[in-house]
Amino acid sequence: MTSSMRLSVFALFAALFAILGSADAFAAKEATVRATAVWQGEATAVRVGDKEALINGVFEGIMFIEDSKGDLNMAKMVCPVSMTMQPDGAQTGQGGCMLIAQDGDQVFAKWTCKGEYLKGCAGQFTLNGGSGKFKGISGGGLFGLRGTMQETMPGGPGIVTQTVIGLAVWPELKYKLP
């Protein structure tokens, strides 16, 4: 290859990088963030056994996300929830979440947890896709949540509707964008 051909090939690659961005633009973006959310919602508890209740509801709130530089972003959070409560206070839960960024793009997640009422429920939070700039997002991490009943209204024999408020924390939520 002649020196003028090498120079032309080099110029072509330089032009491509200038147009498309650096080599980092071709790599998947991975990061770890800390997040906290305050949430509230309505839940209905129904007795499903002698000493067992199933609680279903939808909780909404704001998730505050702190990146590694300390910059803070937020997203609206909507999470359908199903919790089983035992008479000794033991609880297990599962649900999903839709996190909505300020521009409307969404992240979808599923979670499970185990714990004790008023002491918290800890488990795994898994990111499983999204829309817009979050399409194909994956990742997750450990998280914890706790909540308490604000008020109780009888809904019939063995049924109670309650306003629930709480807090969720993700100390190290890892994500990867394709």
C-alpha cells in the first residue's frame, strides 16, 4: 500500500469517527447508580387463610437517582404489588414497576422480596427492557422497601382497604444499555 493510499484510508477512518463519534459510542453503556423512592398507594388486604392475608395494590411515587458524579435525576414510578402477610409479621412480595423519565421514555422492572412488616422487605430488582433511549436496558440489584398503613377502612368481612406509604432504596442499581 502506498503512502498516499494509507493516508486516504486514515482520512476515511478519521472522517467516520468524526461523524459517528469516538469508539466509546460503539460500546454498550454500563453504570451503577444509587436510587431512593418515596411511594404511596391504595392496597386491599383479603384473608386467604386462617392466619394469612394477601395484599394487592398499585403504588406510585418519585424515584430519585444519583449517578456516580452525584448528579440527581428523577423518574415517576408506578408499581403493581402483591404481598403475602403471615400472622407473625413475615412477608413475601413480588411485583413490577414502570419507571417514567421526564421525557416520557420508560424502564420496566420486576422484583421480589422477603422480610417482616415495618422492618422491611429486601430482595432482587431486575430491569427487563424499556422504550425510547432505554430500549433493551438490562441489569438490576438488591433493593429494600418498607411501608406502613396510614388508615384502614373496612371493605367487607375479611377485606380491608388501606392507604400505604413507604420508602424504597437501591444502594447499587446496575444497568446496561445496548
